Amino acid sequence: MAEIWHLEWPHGALDVHAKGGMLGGVALKRGDRQVRPFYEPSWIGNATHQQPELLNHMRSEFPCIPFGVPYAPEAVVESWQESLARPVAEPEALLGWSDDLLHGYGCVTDWTLVRQTESEIQIELEYPAASPIARLVRVVRADPKSAAIDFSLTIEARKKTHRPIGLHPNLALPSLAGAFHIDPGAFRFGVVHPAGPEPGVSRAKPAAFFDRLDEVPLRDGGTAEFDRFPFPEDTEEIIQLCGVDGSVILTDNESRVVYRLCWDASVLPSLLLWISNRGRSYSPWNGRNLCLGVEPVASAFELGCHAALAPNPINERGVSTAVALDPNRPLEIAYRFEILTQ
């Protein structure tokens, strides 16, 4: 059993799990109430082993380096196929199996505790020698004055390279249709996942561009609102908002609480929305899963390194889909999740 480190402060409590460096068990105080904003899968801890490995311990929030997993070119629509098929050129050569794991080596490996205080937990992870990533350092810090969590992620590289990078907060959705509202702030354009992502189930039109979150094009014509969840229809959707301003407001009207996630959009210029809306009928999802991934990224969806490093329909519009890494300059990404006072 991997270690778990626990923090409590006047405004909440949280756990950090060694396996995958995952955040879990988050409870925040809203006045005299306790709220649990984050999602954790119902199947965690059962005896059935899942594939991919990440599903066995996926929890509330975690960093993804590199972000995504390789897709076959034939799995996406024609406008994206060349991006997935093009070989990655030097000096970006993909070195080692850790580049091909779903959301990266850090998601499936045990992290090590560096230090723990009354208000923060710092953990680290060394990457395999073949990887251009050398080391990750992650700090989870409770704000002693409010119901807020501050995070920092430091990425150390072995060589100059580029990789898709993302953060993966997963929010719990209420059962009442439309009771959860997202305000993503300003963005330059949005685009629908080019593979579906769940064939025969996903309703949004693959690879379609849009300007408004309440007018996302549908496969069968017309548009739908993608700013209120859960949907009344069972579906599985992924859309990417590109050129964002780095702040998103999340309102749970059922629980009467408002959250904000903010980050450095100069490093992670897109927001990926994973809308898991009872659309996967097979195990372990079993047609019951409800969650919203609100994921700051520099990536081309979760299509892996090939798509992110090649010319693609997102970076061709001027929004980066990978982050430059330099062994002489570790990259630090700070972000914050908080309850907003009403």
C-alpha cells in the first residue's frame, strides 16, 4: 500500500497519495458547511485490476508530464491525421517508454516525501534515465487563511526538448442536470476532440471549431450548451478552449458554492474539458460515471507527444501545444484552487 500524507487546517483537509502524486480526500469549509468539490472514481480499491494502469488509483488532481497518450492516425478525422502520423524529429526524439504512458510516468509511480509541515506537503519523483525529463517536484500547500489550496510543480529536464504538459483537476458533478455551471473566462477559440472521443456516443462534431461554449457544434447538426453539467443525455465529450486567460469559475448550484481555478496561461494556454457524463457503459465506468476534468494544458487534446510536437490545427492558429524545457532553467508552474466568498 502506497503512503498517504494528510493535512488539516482551519478551512479544510486533504491527502496526498504517493502513488501518482495524487491529491485526494479534499474537504473544504464553506461557512458552517463542509464541501467536497473533487471527484474520486467509485471503483478505486476494488479487487479488479484496470487498464490503463492510471485507472487503478486516479483521484482528484495530478500533474501529467507528458500529457496524453499516443493515438493511431486512423482514429481521428482527416484534418488531424497528418499531425499524428508525422515522425518526431530531432532534437525532440521520443526516448523511452515513459513518453507513451497515459499522462506520463509520474501518474503511475510512487513519489517520495521531501518534507511535510503544518501547511504543506512537498514530494518528488525521478524519471527514468532514458527520459528527457529528469525530476518533478510537487508542492501542495493549504492557505492558512482561507478554503484554498496552492500548488506548484517544478519540472527539471535532462536535455533541451519540448513536451505536452497538463494539470488534471477532476471535479465532482451533481446529479441534477444543468446544476453545475462553468465560466471559462476569455478564450480565442474552442475545438472539439477529433476522435469523438467515444465512438457512437459522443455528440459533439469531431474537430469542429467554435467561439462560444454555449454553442458547440453537434455531429448531427445544430449546437448545444457545453457550459452547464451534467447533460441530460448520456455522453462522453472532450473539448479544448485555446488561448485562455488562466482563470475559470465553477458554480455548483446544487451545493450553493462557487470555486475558482487559476494558473499561468503563458505556460499552459489551453483549458481541456473532459466531460464524463454516463457515456461509457463498459467496466469500470458502467454507465454511472459523472465528472468534469478542468485541465490547464499546453497540448493537443490528450493525443500524446506526436500530435503536440507536430504542426496541428491548434498550434497552426498560434496557440502552443507543448512547453519548452531547458536543463539550465527548471520550469515552475503555480496554480490555485479556492472557494470564492459569496
